[in-house]
Amino acid sequence: MRSHPPRDRRSRSSRAAPGLEAMRIVLQPIVDLATGVVVAAEALARFPGEPDVASVFKAAHASGTGLALEAACVRAALRHRDEVPDGALLTVNVSPEALADHGVQDALHGDLSGLVLEINEDSQTDPQPLIVLLAQLRDRGALIAVDDASTGYAPLLRLTTLRPDIVKLDRSLVDGLDESVEQAAVIDAVVRLSHRIGARVLGEGVETLPELIALGRLDVDYAQGWILARPALPLPEVSPAAVAACVTGRRDLLRNAARTPAGSGIALDHITTALAGASNPADLAEALQAAAASLGLDLIGVSTLAEHQLLDATPNGPPEQEHTLALTNAPTAHRALVGGATIEAHLDDPHTDPGERAWLTSRQLSSLLIHPLIGKGVALGVLGFGHRSHRRWTCPDLASARTLAEHATEVLLRLTDPAGP
């Protein structure tokens, strides 16, 4: 058998890539659509005199230096990990092909906590080798985002196979969203599937305030785009108008949730049966504790309203803990009772009232969802969903809150008027 010359076993990324000296990194904020708070920053490569970054990478891959360019970009991006806000993540782009390259693997050494690796959605490649690589990266703390997610059987099936932590909507779905019923329907489908597999959804390329509001109304989790802030270094601040638009879209979602038919939440038949038979506060507390376990929450409780005070009817804290809160110190609960709408409060939201922030801190909670309890036209109290870590409440959470609130209201009516119907 004729012998062949030995193969060059060097990683392709070890070869020189053109333009690396001129490459620089900029950061673009990613915000939580519930609050407008920055939750991550995407590291983006820029090349002087070349506005089309994609063409640079395409040309590099065509010439055989693409992996070297990707490895260099990853290394450069990671040098900015300390420049994102405390608790926020750094997002870095890398192609599925590059994840297996030695140069990229060397750049991604060590602890990857606080890092999001963003890969392109490509239904044409075999996902199994990629799944193994992603599992290894996850074991070291990385989160995985899939970019340019779209519809169709193959792309959606791939999402359920890869199980990403974040799904990024294709920009074509976001552009003009506020004026397109069809785009809204597609995004709604992607959001429902993503939340069902435990992923968050990010709308990128947002360029107008109406688009930002529309994303919030559709229960999209995060957003980024020029309307929030243009990429720069250091990380730019988010436009106040964009923050206000996030809050507006979220309030619209919470308000409209009360008019949406229930059924999208986790099945709670066993809980509602227990609530139907509750005859005292202890029964109510036991049923809600079971509901909290079923929904993965740290707290579900009822506070009754009496003389402008909220009194915990199902106290979960120690006996010495204060279980009464003046309504004047609970503006979120007050708005829920007055407006009859579901409202949320978050410890990391700068808009959260100091009194409620103190209440959350005293109970070691970071996020609270409040649903009013109104029976026979009378405000009886509120139902609260609590979580120790930040939790962005989704439409299934809202549906579960509405279902439990209906049954908890019936229990309170029986307790206050045993002789009633």
C-alpha cells in the first residue's frame, strides 16, 4: 500500500487569520422585558472599515482561517467578563463547528459560570456531536443560546433536541412585529414551546419602542437592539424610554392575563380538589404549600385585607416574624386590589417600592407575583407567589395564579360567611 505524507494535525485555528490586529470588541446590553434591567451583555466583534461583520467571518471561513478568527474573538470577548454588571451574563458567539476546534476549546478553558455561548441554529447538521460538546460546556457552568430560531418542523424539533437555555428569535420575526398579526402568532408559538422546554426567549434587533412593547405583551423574556442601546465600550446604559416601554409591555401582559382563558398552566386538579374541601386556614395553608411544591415555588400564600392591613392567612415564616403589612407600605398589592390585575415585584427591580423590598428581604424572596382576591364585589386580600431567586413570571404562572386565586377566594368567602352559599 502506497504511503501518504503525514497529515498536518495542527488545529486549523492555529493558522494565522487576517485582520486580527484590527479587530475590537464592543458590548450591547440585553434587558429583562419585565423590568428593563440589564441581565446580560453580548460581546460583538468589529472591524475598521467593514460594517458587514458577517462577511468578514464568511470570507475567513472560505479561506480556511475562520476558526482562528473565531478563537481570537472568543479570547478577546472573555477579556471583558469583568465589565458586565454584577449578576449579569456575558454572551459570546461561536459557530457549532468551532466548538470542536482546539483553539476555541483552549480559549474556553476553566470555569464558564456567567457565560452564555450563542450558536447558530442549523438543522442540516447532525446534532449528536454538538449535544455532547454542549453538555461538557454546561458542566463547567456555561449557558447555551440558539440564535436565529425560526419556525418549521425541523428547526423546532432541533430546539427540543438541543434544549438551549435561551432561544433568540430571528430578526425577521421582530422587524415590524407591532403591525403584524402573523409574526405575533409565530412568536407566540416559539415562546410557548421554549417555555415548555425550560428555555427563555430573546428578541434581538429591536429598533422601535412599539416592537419592544409588543415583545413584552407576547411574554418574550429578554430583548436587545438599537432602541435599547447601540453596541459600545464600555457597556452603554439603556435608554430610559426603552425601560419605560418594557414596563408598559409587561403591564399589558399582566392585565390581559386576567382575560385569557385558563388552561396553559400546570395541572393542579389535586390542589383545587383540596381547596374545594378546605374549611379552615390550616386546610388553606396545606393546599397552597402543596401547590408551591408542584409549581417549583418557595411560597404561595394568602394575605387577607382588614382595616387597611394585609394579614398573612397562611404564614410560612417563623412565629416571631411580622405577618402584618400596612397597605400603605404595599403599593403593588394596593394596585392589584384597586385595579383587579395581577402585578409583580422583584428585589432587583429599581422600581420596586422600598417597603415591599424590605418585606421581600425579610422573607428571603427575590420575586413576588400578586393576584387580587375579590369575591362578591369585595376585595378580600391577595394571593402571592414567591421565589427565592429572580423568577420571570410566565403565562403558565399567570394561569396557575388565576386558577388558585379563584379557589382561594371561595375558601375565604366560606371562612368569613360559613352560612353563605
